Amino acid sequence: MTKWFDSNYHYLVPEIGPETVFSLSSERLVGEVAEGIAAGFVTRPVVVGPVTLLALAKASDDAPEGFDPLSRLEDVLPVYVELLAKLRAAGAGGCSWTSRRS
């Protein structure tokens, strides 16, 4: 665990290496969004983005010297696309630049 940007909040540091397999391991967030919508709430889940995730990660113990987790960005993007598609299908609200300008 480490501090989140010099705050009193802590997080588990992801350890990523060249062999790390990225996949959705849970549908919990999607289920919670669906539950909130069923209860009548407008939901806008907040998810740490892929660059932030990789920038805050550290190289796994098995990674070669000098390995940078950010080098795995192209590998993690499809998982984010999958998650966002599932959230949208569950009815999660959101905003876009076009709707903000209206």
C-alpha cells in the first residue's frame, strides 16, 4: 500500500509486468450501477483511467530491469472499452463534450 498523492488515503499498488494478463475480474461495478438505476438513481460511475492505472503501478518482481508499466497501455485499453460498454449497456449516465455545450 502507498499514499494516494500525499493524502491520508492509501491504495494497493498494482504490480504489472510484460506477462500480465488484463481482463475484467468482476462485474460488481456493472451490477451496482444496474441496482442503482433500478432504485431510481441516475448513475455516473467514476473509474480510474488506463494511463493513471499504469502510471501508479510498479513493475512486478518478474519484470526485466527498466520495465515501465506504461508500455502496456495498448494491452489494457480493450479491457477499458469492454468495461465502459458494459456500464453503458447497464444504463450508466455520463456526459460528453457535445452535451455539455448544449
